[in-house]
Amino acid sequence: MRTEVVTTLKRQATKLLADLHESKEPILITEHGQPSAYLLDVADYELMLDRMKILEGIAKGEQAIREGRTMDMSQAKDKLSKWLK
């Protein structure tokens, strides 16, 4: 992953964005030698958000199983039939 100081971002934003769109590689922006932000391509960011939503859904399902908040097929059909009328 490429790393740039915030000064480079201030002075060469257009070039950094062009490089980002071409390479699709995130750029780590640092301030005073410390990580400050990531510069990401919009499509890559949106894909990452979609993946996080899927993982959050899986985590909620796993938590429901651990807590015993499950139902069998007939219970699910009964519950869904109320919505499908």
C-alpha cells in the first residue's frame, strides 16, 4: 500500500486521485508520521461497505443461534404467512 504525507495530498490532490483511479490501490495519508486517513476509490469503498453489511448480518445470525432465538420451518412459515397476506 502506498503511503503519502498530508502535505502531498494538499499539493498534489489531482495527481493522487488520478493515480488512485488508475491503480485502484488505497493510499494511506499520514500526519506527523502517524496514520491519519485512507484514500480509496469510490467503487472499492462501496464494495467494502456491502461486504461489511453481509458480515454484520452473518454475525447477527450467529448471535441469534447462540442465544437460542431460532425457529423451525413450520414456525417460520406461520410467521411469514402473516406478512404475505
